[in-house]
Amino acid sequence: MQDKATISYDGKAADYPVIIGTEGEKAIDVGKLRAQTGCITFDDGYGNTGSCLSKITFIDGDQGILRYRGIDIAELAEKSDFIETAYLIIWGRFPTADERRAFEARLQEHAKLPESMTQQFQGFPKDAHPMAILTAMINAMSCHHQELFEIRNEADFTTATAILLSKIRLIAAYIYKHGTGDSLFVQPSDASGYTAQFLTMMFSWPGKRYVADADVARALDLLFILHADHEQNCSTSTVRMVASSEANLFTAVSAGVSALWGKLHGGANQAVLEMLQGIKDRGDSIESVIAKCKQKDSDFRLMGFGHRVYKNFDPRAKIIKVACDKVLDKLGKTDPLLQIAKDLEKAALSDSYFVDRKLYPNVDFYSGIIMRAIGIPTNMFTVMFALGRMPGWIANWKETNENPKARIYRPRQIYMGPKLRSYEEAKKG
Ligand code: SDX
């Protein structure tokens, strides 16, 4: 028998179906609420609102669980690589060896940018923020691939997917070099793999081809796996919002990049490093930083801490923290910011302010340490997040478009503005 919830208001009561997910999550389907009660729901920040049914990613925030298509993130981090994980997220299963070879061939086919896109970089100021350029260049794909406005079949979708996943690497490399005045592109050999090829693009200079150390490439590939999807976060919900109007994949992803930029979301990894560097430069004590979070009049936040869903450890943060030590050891480097981060975490996790609010390190708290060790500048960190998140955005766009019952996203509101008044009354102020 279908589970149901009864909602009563103003002397009237009605039953609403309860949807139960694969992992036992429950949702009251309020699709008929307004028709039956005249009321809508109100849920500031959508903390209690499900926007869709999805088969892609499962998160249990209380248990600190994250799974892509039913596979635990720790197992994927250990046994998979980014391209295999991307394929899993997008198509719902692992590729066969032949499918993987064919997909990698498509990625190679779309590794370069048309000259007309490359020229667009000349129009950006040298000090433009990398995320501003990334948003623009991802959307510019809509200018150069108008034949993919309509995804008519699987071949079109695979082509659009390969273009986004492959070209974002060169766009990111050009963004990095744009700031330094060099726009060299080294066409890497097929053999090196998606992430190693990206590092070659990023760090090759005139007369000096960069070939990534296998462990360094693996560390960045691991970060991409850990960022690949995360159910209905702010940027992915934005992609679904844009997809719901039947806008093309490129522009929907570009909107996701814009949403990711904010420091409460993907911009947090840059904000964490800037926070840690500031603590180091000023010689702030850990105690003073923790105290600043608690000052009522302060809007200071411990960046990289807290999460809307995880009220336990973010499993990605635990994996990245271990990887930090491995990468630094492999590179023979130390990073004083890592110790500051560890000291902050230790202090916060024994402080009632954080414990009571269930604030733990999230994916952004340690990721910057690895990227910095690899040589990626802080202002490029969120671009790296976008590169990793690309499969999730593509998969959610696909799922929205494949839903035969999909409707355009159009939330309601409660109006709190002035009542009816005339032009003259309003002019009186
Ligand atoms: C990502 O959604 C996703 O899945 C996102 C993401 C993904 O993979 O897509 O996981 C990636 O965006 C991770 C989050 C990165 N952002 C940051 O690290 C920024 C710092 N964190 C916060 O601003 C905050 O924790 C959020 C934005 C992550 C979550 O915000 P919520 O759920 O709206 O929580 P809130 O702002 O209502 O805070 C609840 C309380 C408040 O205190 P009180 O008003 O109860 O006294 O906790 C406090 C907040 O002040 N609080 C913090 C804090 N985060 C929340 N206090 C100090 N430092 C913090 N980091």
C-alpha cells in the first residue's frame, strides 16, 4: 500500500503520496498541495525540498556516505580513474574496454580548440578571474557547435560530452597561461591519459614539454573523481534548472560554472587557501581564528568547513587529507599551510560551536593543498573543481532531458511587497 501523509489546514485535510527512495529516503509529494489547500510550501534555501528523482548519486549526510551509481566513493577513489568514473556517472555503467578506447578517441579528437575560440582569449583582460573566462568559454561552445543545440541521438550526446570533457582542459590551460602571457599548446601523446595530458597542457612552455610524474597525475585524477558529482548541489541544480527550459547542454553547463564560482560553493577551495595563507602571514593563533567564528557580529567563517548535507565527515575530505601527505612526500615538499589546516581541524572538532552545529571539514578544506603542491595557482582552484564536476553536470542535464514527465522549473514565491497602489500614490513616496 502506498505510504501517505496527511496535511490539514484551515479545517480541511488531504492525503499526499510519500515517495520512498532506493535507500529509504522519504518525500511527501506535494504536487497537488496548492490545488487542494491553496497553500504552497516555503523552504528557504531548499534545505527540505527535493527537486527531482535521480539515479546518479546518493549521499547520506548523517552517515557520511557518497556513492556514484551505487558504488562507494572510497572504492572508486582506490580502484577507478576519472574517465572511467565519468563514464559511469554519465551512462550509469562502466565502459567495456572497447567503449573506453572509443570514448578516449573522441576525447582526443576534441582536445583542441578552433582558432576562432582561441582568439577569444585576446579579448579578456590579463587579470580577469579564471572563473569569469571559464564561464564565457564554456558558453562560447554554443557559438561553435550550433549543430548540437538539439541532441537528436546518442551520437550527438556523446560528441557534446566529449567536447565538454576534453576542451575544458585546454581552456583551463589557456586561462592559466593567459595570465602569464603565453598561450603555448602542446598536443600531448595519446598514451598519457586524460589528467596527465591536462598537466602537459598546463605546464609545458616554449621548448620545455612538461610530463607529469605518474603520482602527481594520479593525485589530480583522484581530486577529479572526488569532485565528479554530488547530487543536487547549487551548481548542479542550476544546470538542471537551465536544462528544464530545454536550453542546450553547453549553456546549461556554463550556468553551472557560474553558480560554482561563489565562495560558499566551489569558490571555497580558493577561499580556504587564502584564509590559511592569511593566518600564516599574520601569525594568527589557532585559538584566535576559532574564536573569530563565534563572534556574533563577525561574518567570518572557517572556509572549507560545514555542509548543507553532511552532518558528519565529508568522506571526500578524509580521502583528500590522506592524499595530501602522500603527494607532499612524493614531491619532497612540506607545506606549512597543511599543518595550519590540521591544527584548525583538530581545534574545531573539539569545540562545542562546531560540534553543536555539526560542522566538519568538507571537500574544499584540504583539496587546495594538493593543487598548490602540484603548482596550480590558487585562483585556478575553482576551475579545477569545475573540471572535476563536468561529468555530474552532463549526467544531470541528460537525466533531466530524458525524463518524459520533465517540466520547466518554475518555483512559486510568497509576495511581501506593497499592496495595490496608484502611480500617483507611489510617486508620493
Ligand atoms: C561545496 O552542496 C554541495 O554538495 C556542495 C559541495 C559539492 O560537492 O557540490 O559539497 C561543494 O560547496 C562544499 C561547501 C564549501 N563551502 C564552504 O566551505 C564555505 C563555508 N561553509 C559555509 O558557509 C556553510 O557551511 C555552507 C554554505 C557550506 C552550508 O551552509 P548552510 O547549510 O546554509 O548552513 P548555515 O549557513 O545555515 O549555518 C548553520 C550554522 C550558522 O550558525 P548559527 O546561525 O546557527 O549560529 O552554522 C554556522 C552558521 O553561522 N556555520 C559556520 C560555518 N558554516 C556554517 N560557522 C563557521 N564556519 C563555517 N564554515
